[in-house]
Amino acid sequence: MIRSFFQGLTLRGKLTFLITLTSCFVLCLTILAAMFFQWGRLREELLEEALTLSYEIKDDCAKGLRDHDLESLKRVLAIVPLRKNFTAAAVFDENQQLLASIADSPEVELPVLAGREYGYSFGPAYFDMVEPIRFDGKVLGFLALRAGMLRIHATMWHYVIIGGGAFVVYSLIALLVARFLQRLISDRVLTLAEAMDQVAVDKDYSRRVSKRANDEIGRLFDGFNRMLGEIEKRETELRDSESRLDFLAHHDHLTQLPNRRLLQARLEHALARCNRTQSRLALLFIDLDRFKNINDSLGHDSGDKVLRHVANCLKSQIRESDTLARNGGDEFVILVEQFKKNDDLRRFVQKLLRELAKPLDDEGQLLHVTATIGISLFPDDGEDPGTLMRAADAAMYRAKYDGRNRFQFFSPEMNSHSRECLLMENHLRKALERDEFHLVYQPQYHLNSGRLIGFEALLRWDNAELGRVSPADFIPLAEEIGMIVPIGDWILVTACQMIKSLQDTWKIPLRIAVNLSPRQFRDDSLVGSVARALYRSGLAPGSLELEITEGTVMDDVGDAISKMEQFKKMGVHLAIDDFGTGYSSLGYLKKFPISRLKIDQSFVRDLEQSSSDAAIINSIIALGRTMNLEVIAEGIEHAEQFAFLKEEGCHFGQGFLMGRPLAEEDLQKNVDLSLLLASSNEAMTGHFH
């Protein structure tokens, strides 16, 4: 209970209670010590008086005992009651028989000897002392004296009353002093507590408290001030970090322009403002032309420099009221408000294109950067951010289709193309599970002997609603949305199973060529997918050839070489597809563990009319011969093309002249089995003619 009472007190109450209690406790101890000391002193005085009295009358008592004079003893004892405090006295013979006694009143009891040793004793009401009476060294009897304790008790009660009064007075004084003293501590602590409460409410960490003393509480004040200083420092750092994080969250780290998230927020605010003021708004979607070529040929550092240059160039042309943002990659968006006429906007966009077309000096090399711009208008082309962005994007793609380095306003007809793309995407995502894909196989022949060496697997898609969809339309879309990886895995398994079946039926070695898309080649699971396809089909690795485009392997040369080395260890062949159409470094090309170069059909198609195409084909064949690589040409449709390629030393070929792509069930019916093991050049040439 005392503990709960103490815990319930305030700091001031606790300090006052402790100081007062301590002072009163010390006073009580002092009073008790003084009373104890006085009690002992009074007893000693009484003892001294008794000893003095006994010395005065013992000789007279000895004479009375010697003479057996009782009257003399009574006369001697008569002086005892006359002394202060003493109330009775008695004389006993040596046998402790009472001979004479006296008392100051009848009520006073006489001291009793009855076997007592001589000496003294203090009782509650009386003090008794017994002294032997001697004469010539012989004990003749005993003298007993009795004194009352009333005087001592009265004196002690007097001290108790005085001490009690002093305690009450002192307690009041101690309480007042304690209340004063506790303020020296509690006021400062309360000041600190109030400062803490104020800081907690105001969040003002620059506040400081004055300590006013170098004691422990002063150290507490110093600690509080240091703590506020650290918190203020951390708060400043936190605010700076939050500002930095907020900036990073809403701005592009490379160009420092607003990013897609901030653009979305500003576009929503701008649309709300336009609705209130009944004003117009334009959204410019800017995409750099052939920016990937800069990254591929000059590296990403040069690409980053181009992006910063474009950002600065665009920033210098817009007004403060406009918003320029980087939408991602090489895409920028400008939000133009408060324009009056479309002609004003058209002149502004033309100026942007002129500024962007100015060459950029990259360490002595001039880079020419152009852009294509799509424009959507509020409220003509949409009334919400998503619709306006899609409209501007559609307009930009239409401008690219028309020739790049130009701009295009959105028109409703563009939506139909966008809807077609969206419809195709929806069907494409379900095509694999609906078993809508199938493969056709174009035969590949040895040009000199006419021997069938294998097939190239080509993907086809037949959809119930869309019909036969061209690979040129759906394969880039599958690459874009990520469906090309599962589709590519399906192609690998299906093609390997088909060629294994033909090998078992025809009993001849045949090779199957499978194209790998850039995204599929970059996928980390590709090596495992190829291994699984070979295992499930039972096909020997040497019967599988993977075709990779130049651009695919040049995107990340280190990773490409690593994957290609793994395929080489497996025994899988590698070919560079569409060779001559991309950018390849011969320094890298000789490091690639490839076995075949494939001449793109664009060179074969115009072979008869273009001497430059013939020269390119000659160069590729010569390069293959020098690097000990096989060379295969695609797109052979005329006998003249066949003859030229054969004459120049091209090893293999494929095309409509030699055989159209066929489904698996049509292969045995349409492939001339007599030519499978053909060795006669004349027979082969005549057959193709």
C-alpha cells in the first residue's frame, strides 16, 4: 500500500515526501537518542545519591548493630525519607532478619532482602540498593535503601512532551523547506519535460534548454540538447533523403526529366485544369529513329550521351508551362498546354525535328539523330490519360511506317490498326494451349550432289477468327509480349521429334534447323530447353542446328559466346542467319563457335540484276571458305540463281526452286525419294530446271 501510494505521487510530491520523511526520521532518532541519554544520566544521578547516602549512614548503622541498639538504628534511618527521591530504608542483621526500617508513608513498601545479593537494581516503580555493613572487616548486617522512579518518569515525560512539540514544529519547518528544496530539482525536471512535450508536438528539433547548473540534472539537460542535435541532424538528413528518393521516384536518373509516374500525375492535373477552363491540350509522343543501332555499334555510353543530348535539346525548346518527360528507353513525351491553333503546334513540332536533326559530336564522330513524333489532342482524341497516350503512340507508329523523321496527328482510322493488334495479342496468348500452331519444313540440299541434307522448321499459325496469320505479323508481337519463349520451346520439341521420325523411316542422316529469336536466345533457360528437347525426342545433338541472327549475338557478345560454347560442348551446330544484313565484327565472328553462315534471301532475290548483291555473296562465300565454315543460301527461286551459287562454291541451298515448305504428313509424299541420296549433278540440275 505504501509503495502504491508512493508511486502515485508526482515528482514534486515524491521529493517533498522523501525530504520531509528523512528530516523527521533524523529528528526522531535525535530525540530518542537525547531521551535515552537523559534516562541514563538520571539513573546514574540516583545511583550516586544512593551511594552517598549509604556512605553517610553505614558507620552509624555499624555501631548500632555492634551494640544491638535498635533505637539508634531507627534514628539513623530517620534521615532517609528526608532525602529527595528516597522513600524507605531498612537494616538487616547478618542473617537477613529485619532489625529496623522506615518509610515516608504507610503505603510505601519496605525493601525486602530475602536472599538478595548486595548491589542495586532498577524496577518499574522503585530503585533498590543493598550495601553490606562491616566493622573491622566483618559483615554485621545489611543496609537496604529504596528510591521512587517518579521523578525520573516525570522528567522523561517532560522530555517526551518537549520532543513531541519540537517534532511537530520541526516537521512543519521540514515540510516547508522540502517544498522549497524540491523545486530546485523538480522545476528543472519539469522544464525539461515541458520542453520534451513541446518538441513532440511541434517537431521543432532546433529547440534547446538552458541547464543553469553543472550537476547531474545539468548533465541530463546537456544529454537532452545533444539528443535534439542528433535528431535534428538525422531529421535534416532524412528530409534530404526523402527529397532525393522522391525525386528519384518521379524522375529519370539519366536525363533528370520527369518519369512516367510524374507524367501521369501532371497529365491528370492538366486534364482537370483544361476541363475547368475549357482549354485544349496536346500530347507529343517522341521516339528516336534507329536508336538501337547506336547502342549496338557504339555502345551504351554513347547511347546514354545521345539520350542526354536529346533531353537537353527538347528542354531548351519547351515553355515553362509545358512538361517534358522520359517515358522509357528512347521515348519522350511533351505535354503542351494553352495552345490556340493546330498550325502553332505544327510549327513547334517542325522546329523540334529540325533541332533534333542537328549532328551530335561524340568524341570526334558526328552522330545524326532523328525522331518520329505522334500527336494526340484533348478533347478531340480522348478525355483521359490512357486514351490520349494510346492515341499519340498510334500516331507515332503510323509516322514511322510512313518513313520516320516526321510527325503525325492522330486520326480515328489508326484505332482500327490498334484494335487489330490487341485482338491478335489476345488470340496469340491462347494459341499454344489451343494447339493452333504447326510447323512446316523447307528442305535443304547440297548444291553439288543434290543430296537432301535436312530441313528448316518454319512456324505457322492458323486461327479460327483471324485465319492464317503471317509470321511477319505475329512473331514480332510474340517477341514483344514474351510469348516467344514458350512457343520456341514447343518448336524445339516438335522439330526434334519430327526429324528423328524421318531419320528412323528413311535411314539417312538428316539435320533440322530451328530459328532462335533474340528474346529466346537471351533467356537463361534456353540451354536447358534444348537439352530437354533432345532428350525427349532421342535425337542426336549433331542433327540439330540452331540459327541465330547477327543482331542477336552482337547485343551481348560475352553472354552469346558463353551460350554458344555450351551448345558446342553438347554437340549442337550453330549457324548465323541472315548473314550480311546486320552489323558483325569479324574480330568477334572468329570467336563464335559456329559451323555455318546463311546468306539472306534479299541478296539472292536480286542477284541477277544487282552486281553489288553478287559481290556480297562472293564475299560471304569467300569468308566461309577462309574460316572453314559451311555456307547455305536461302530464297533460291530460279535456275540462274542456283547455277550462280553452285558455280561460286556455295555449299547448300533452299528455296521454292528446290522445294516449298511442307507439313510433316506431306513430306514423304512430296519429297522425291530418288534424290535423297542423289550424286549426279546433271540429274539434280535437270530436276530443278
